[in-house]
Amino acid sequence: MTDFSVFTEARTHNKWSDRPIADETLKRLYDLVKMGPTSANCSPGRFVFVRTKEGKERLRPSLSRGNTDKTMAAPVTVIVAHDEEFYERMPELFPHADARSWFTSSPETIHETAFRNGSLQGAYLIIAARMLGLDAGPMSGFKNKLVDDEFFVGTTWKSNFLINLGYGDPAGLFGRLPRLAFDDACVLA
């Protein structure tokens, strides 16, 4: 694996073509995402692919002003969420130990594990989307409670962040921003 372009060339898009994304592409995307590692294979990430006009209208009230137009224009907006009862699937996902019991006595451990590993899975989604030729625009800038109340009532899912997906219009790109140098961000211990 030597194609680093998903990091060095891919960009966060803000403007989108109106080219749709096929449902089969979204299924293939998830098939890649699910293979990324999570602690004890807990796989708490959950994804809502908002791709209809009706779905986007349900999402609209939660969006910040700066994210509304680009989200409404994107062919798909993914609600990256995590399941706070992910541990119920542990007998299936980690069958060689009683992994479910590792989580059931501590709500704090449940939340931290679900949030951390669900965030990892959201990052895997960005990378996998880019590998499939899609562009991605990950973002915060929305009200989690409104999203949760609209999309997750009666579930144990909680939203984390959003990712617009599609085929980006380069006219909406900002200049490449600087990154921290190794010595500013890393320590060799």
C-alpha cells in the first residue's frame, strides 16, 4: 500500500457536483469501514446516510449557518454516531472471551469506548470514501441534541460528527492549510 494520496492530495470539500452516489457505493463503503480495527472489535460506530431531500430537511434545523448550504447540496451527509449499548453485540464480535462484562459495570467506560472507537470508525469512513473516489467534508457545526432527537429517538445511538460525501467541485476549495511539524506534535520517548 503506497498510495498516500488519500492524505496528501485529497481535500475537505465545501462545494459539490449534483452527481449522485449509488446505494451500492455506500454499501461498499461500509464494507471497507467495518474492517478497520476497534478495541476488542467492539465496533460501536453507526452511520446514517442522509441522501433524500426529506432526510436533508430533517437535518437542516440542527446545522450551523456556515454548514447549511454545503450540507443541503451534498449528495449524501453521513451522521457518524456510536451505539452506547455496543457491548450487547460483544458475544458475536468478540466470542473468545466474556467481553460484554468488561463494559456493563461502568457507564463511563461504555461512553468512552463507544465515543473513541466510533470516532475511529468515522475516520475510517473518510479514508475509505476517498479510496473509492468520493470526496469528503467532515464537520462539527451542528447541534447533536437536535440530530439525536430527530434521528435516534428510541435508540441508544448518539451523534458525533457529520461527513458530507459526493464528488467535490474544486471551485469550493480553500488553499491548503499548514500542518504542525513533527517536533511540534510528537515526542520520542
